[in-house]
Amino acid sequence: MSEYLMIVILGIVQGITEFLPISSDGHLEIAKYILGDKSTGMDSLELTVLLHIATTLSICYVFREKIVSIIRGLMMRDASSWRLAMLVVISMVPAAIVGLFFEEEVSSLFEGRIMLVALCLFINGLILYVGNKALVTNQPINEWRSLLMGIAQMFAILPGISRSGSTISVAALSNVNRYEAAEFSFIMVLPLIFGKIGKDVLNGGFAHLQYSSGALLAGFAAAFVVGIFAFRLLLRMVAGIRLHIFAYYCMTAGILIAVYGFWRGL
């Protein structure tokens, strides 16, 4: 398979799975294994981060009016905008600590560990199933709820645990409206992704990537475009409370991948 085609397929996988609560990292690791990608450790992680940047821009595009409104509110010292910013900062703390102090340990998770992905996918399915059973209420996101969502986001570093699925489920279990939880879930990740970009640039950019610029650009574009459609789909599905569909998918996928892993001795 050509390098261009492989990276484009990975971009499409990222675009779809980043916004559906089924773990983009887990599916990327599975796709890399199936497609025969030989990158390991930091190289594999940087490719994953690059594709995450593309889908982060998808969020910015879909939420462009909301983001502009928040920035304008911050500049005008609007109390609600500043409160939202404070809640986002609180939610960032757990994942930021892990990213800053355990980068090598995190990169080791992205080395084709198929059995880890299988286990985490099954756990992710359980999280979605429980979250879907939560009563539909409309409690606001406050300091402790944003911290809980941040802790859920921290565990979503594991490939197979969905960041959106875990944060939305935790919010639903703490009585937050699912649509509001989904919006906050994707706003709270923006500073982390852009912070990661800044850190990588200061450390020499994506120096470990072994792929051609053309292939990376094609994969980036695929993730961005597909991500826009997938994100809009998620927002509609969350409003309709249909997360159980993804719960059954993740548990089934986890079992099938584990069976395959045992069969192949992985």
C-alpha cells in the first residue's frame, strides 16, 4: 500500500472516530496495525497528534461563532465568558499533568498494543452504557463537574478510551445536560491540543515523523473534512440520547479484537 493511501485512510479513521465516542486513538492503533504501519513510540504518537490537530480545527470550524463569542466576551470582561474559561482551565489540569511529566510513558502506549486497545474499548463500552442510563437533567457545569470531566479526559489518554465518550458520560452521571456536556467536552480540549502543538514546535516540531510532507498534508485534509461531518453527527446523536449504540459496538469490538489477539499471540 502506498504511503499516501495509508495516511489518507488514517486521516479518515481519525475524522470519523474522534467525534464518535468510540476512541480515535484506539481505532488509529488498530488501523495502523492492519495497514502495516511500522512506526513506533514517539513517531507513532506524533502522527496521532498531527491528525488530532486536523480534527481540532474541525471543532474550531463548527464552533467558530461560539469561539469568537467567547473570545469577544473575554476581551469585554463578560462574567459568563470568564467563568467558562475558568472551568476549562480546571478541566485541563489532570491531563496537562500527565502530558507534561509522563510523556515517555504515554508514547509507549502507541506501539501497536492491540490487547491494551481491546481491553480499553470494552471498558469504554461499559462507560458509555452506564452514562446512557443517566437521568436526563439540566444541572450546570460547575467547578467539581469540570474537574470530574478533566479526570475522565486524563484516562482517555489510553488508546481505546474515548475522550468525548468518557467526558460526556461522566457529565451525564453528574446530572449535566448531554448537549451542554458535549459542547464543553470539545471546548475544553482545544487549549490542550494547541498547548501540545506549541510544546512540539518548541522542541523541534514533529521531527520524528518519517512520512513525506505530501502524504501528511493529504491525511491532515482528510481528517479535517471528515471530522466536520462526524462532529455535526455526534451533536445530533447526543441530543437524541443514542450513546448505547456505541456502547454495544465498543464492547463487541473489544471482545473480537481480544480473540484475534489471543489467536495471533499478540
